[in-house]
Amino acid sequence: MKSSGPLAALFLAAVLATAACTADTPGTTPASSGAPGGAAPSASGAAPATAAAAADRDGCLTGKWKADVDAMAKAAARLGGGEGTGSGSITMEFADQMTIAYDNAVIVIKSNVSGSAVEAKMTISGSATSTAYTTKDGKIAGVMPGGKITTKSVMTMNGVETPMPAGAFDGNIDLSKNTVSYTCSGNRAELNNGYVSWPLTKVS
């Protein structure tokens, strides 16, 4: 199947996020969600923070998880009939904070444009952390401020390498739109941003 250069770039953007949180992303406060099962207010009228957090976080996800980067790349490539490979590591930890860490995570997607081979490559390193997040009823929501993440994206066509703009993506997961869903059972979980799934295996 033929694919365009811009589409190959879209593959890469779809692999890792639903566009990054930016400075003007509306904040959300998990404790004020009003979800059933929250802690009762104390005498002072304020709900205990720890109880509220526990009510809004799925215990199945608690711990550290490793993503299958190669599976993510292959799933993204299939969106346009290309071929994908992934290497490096992406880990996520759900605790008092939610952390995502990229250790030289590399996504490569090969496609074809009018008979010419095109390779799009994204390399990400660094981490980002959220202290205001919820994992409940199959949805992950909240905010994830910018972290210390570096992203390099390039496209190679006919032997010529061209840098691709990373756009708004800086490695964060945009939780503000409540579009990141999850399933979790035992030591297996999966996140989905509406484009590509993140298969996760629990490591601790």
C-alpha cells in the first residue's frame, strides 16, 4: 500500500500520545471529581487527600510497568500499511505520582511513497511526572506537566534525511481530554489513546 510522507509522520505521533500537555492545558483536580465512593468530608469540611486518591485510582495499575515498544511500532505502522519496529524502553509507574520514562525509545516506520522507500524515525529519552491523575472506570485522566524529555524525529527518502518537526509532542500523555483508556488484569495491562495501544507488562 502506498503511503505519504505526512502520513508516516502521523504514524509516529499516534504511537506515543494524543499530543502533549501544554502550558495552557486546563488543569483538573481529581479530588473534586465528585465520583461515588469518595471519602466523606472531615469535620473541617475537607476530605482526606489520601482517601480521595485511593478512591480515584485503580489498584490493579499500581506499580511499575514496561511497554512493548516493538508492538507499539507495528500497530502504528499498520494504520497505513507500513512496517514498524521499536527498540529501547518505555516504563510507566502508577503510585502517588504517575511517571512515564523513555530510555532511548526508538520507533521506526517504513512505508512507500510513489515507489520510493520512506523511513520515519522518532527517538525519545527522558521522563515526565503527574501528581494529579486518576485511574478509574477504564479511563486515565488528570494533568501531566512537561518533563525533561528530548525528542528527535527524522524522515529518510531516497537516501536524504530530513528532520521532522516534533510539533506539540514532548513525550507527555495528554490526560486532560479523558481519551486515554485502559484495561488491566494481573500483570498485564493496555493503554489506548484512540489510535494505538500500549501493551504493558508489570515488572514490580
